[in-house]
Amino acid sequence: MKYQLVGIRNQDHANKLFNQIKQLPNKEQIHLNEEELEIEVEDITCYENLQRLLSYEKVGLKSLDYHELEHHHSQEHNHSHDHSHDVDFTSGSQAVRNMMLVFGINIVFSLLEAIFGFIFNSASILADAVHDFGDALSIGLAWLFQKISLKGSDSTFSYGYKRYSLLGALITSVVLMIGSAVMLIHSGEKLLNPEPVNYQGMLLLAIFAIAANGVSAWIISKGSSHNESILSLHLLEDVLGWVGVLVVSVVLHFTDWYFLDPLLSIGIALFILYKTIPEFMKVVRLFLQAVPDNIDSKKLREEIQNIDNINGLSHFHLWSLDGEAHMMSMTISTTSDSVQTHEQIKNEVRHILLESDIAHSNIEIVYDPYNILNSK
């Protein structure tokens, strides 16, 4: 049977787990692919020992054969799975180099934009300078907090440092929203009293900006990480914004419609707010430990309650560390005093949780011989 290891938090955790797996009895019947985070088990006893170790380390198994060794699973769960890696250990250094290079390009260019925006008296260039500075800040913080978030747990942060990535997103969102609000006020005043702008300078800067942002988007698009794919889309949006500045500068070359410049600035600011506010609200929800948006907690609870030998379910808590690493804890009551039954219950619960990409769970089972805790 071939499986994907799910829930490995960082490289240190992976190294520790791999060493433990290599020390299991009959380890020659366990084939571990460390690079792909895959494992193949030939023997039922080896599988049981592996499950005990993984349960202890809060790591799950997703079948790559589309059927499970434990009974009932093939009948109870018949939809396909996403077997993408939980942690990408191989491309991290390249992602960091790409992000730092693009950070340097964006921070330098945003400062140039601010300078030339004042020189050309262009509200739209100043608005985009705020946008690009926010992008540069996003990239810099993503790089910094990504490195921090990969650190394992310690005596200070028992869950590890994953929430640092949320902190970076929160800071970036606040900076972008404040900058956009300031530009809306500034551009609103200019829209009421349009002023001449240096459209020739705008045209040259727009051409340079399209090239610079295009190169940045191309560099980031070569990566495979989640952060890089999001940043790539963000940079492509910047390219489109500068195309707008280019069009306005061309129009101003033939007309005196100077109101187009602050109007474009307002459009850019509103677009930034449109994209930023929903992301900001998502981050705030995660900080407040709301249930992740992609998980139906009511349906999940019902699935677990329908497992054989589960009579009651309480203290059902579901939250996310960073929007990707989901956590869960619960207390289960049962009339069975069999240790084997208790382990079977836990295995089936963990299987259901893995279907929702919840790899870290704390499951407490209370023996209730008189069924007085039944909450079904």
C-alpha cells in the first residue's frame, strides 16, 4: 500500500520522523521516499506500527492507491483526494532567492515612482507607487515570515511559528488599505480641480514600469510554491495598472483631459481596496480562530458522530494556524472499554479529518458504560 505523509510541519520535524520510521521493527518492508513524502508498506503489522508512530507525531496518511487498509473506508469515503505535498522542502531556497530578487526590483521601483510622481504631478503614478510599495512589502514580509514560520515548536511557541505568516499578511493588508485611503482623498481633491501633468514623463515611466513588473512576474512565475503563484498574479495586476497609465498618457498627448489622471488614481485605489479588504477579513477571521472557510464543521461533526461505537461528541473545536495547517480537538464518549475499539475509533476519525486536510488532531475518548453522555 502506498501513502502520502500529511501534516509534516518543517524540515526538522521531517528528519525526526524519517529517523523514527527507519527504526521501526521490520523496517525493510517499509519503503520511504523522503523527497516526495511518500511511503509504501508491505505488511499489515508494519502498517499498524507505522500508524502508532504517526498518530503519536500527529502526522496522517493519505492513500495513493485510492483505497484504504482499514475497514469501512472504501465504503464510507468514495471521493478522490488531493495528494499535493503538505510541505515543499526542495524548492524553498529557490523560492527565497526569487522573492528577494523581486523584492529588490519592487522596492527600488516604488521609490522611483514616488519621486517621479511628485515631479510629474501625477496622482495615478503616486497611487501606483503606494500599490508597488505594498507589493514590495508583501514580498519582503512573505520571505521573512516564511523563513520564521518554518521553525519547529519550542518552549515559547508550542505550535511552532506558522502564525507569523498571517502576521505578514495582516501588516501588508493594513499598509495597502491606509495607502489606498490616503490616495483616494488626495485624488478626489485633484479630480475636483484637475491640474496639468507631465504626460511625456508618464509615458516613459509607464514603459519602464511595464518592463520592470513584467520581469518580476516572469521570475516569480517560474517558482512552484503557493506564495510565488499568488505574488505572480499580483505582479501581473501591476502590469495591467501601468498599461492604464500608458493609455492615459497617450490620450493626454492629444487632449487636455487632465481629470483622467486622478480618475485613474481613484480606480487603482478602489481596485486595491477591492482586492485587499476580503483578504484582510480572512486573516482577521483566522486570528480570531474561526473555522476555516473551506470546511463545513456541521457536516464534519455529523460524519464523525456516525462512526460505530461513538455515542457522544463534545468540545468539538476546529481552527487554523495559518489558513493551511488546520487543527482540531474533540472528546468522544463510548460504551466500549476495548482499547482496540478506541484505537479503531481514532483511526476512523483521523481518516475523516484527512479528507478535509486536517492533519493535526487531539482526540480524547471517555468510557461511558451507562451511556449517560450520549449527545447524538
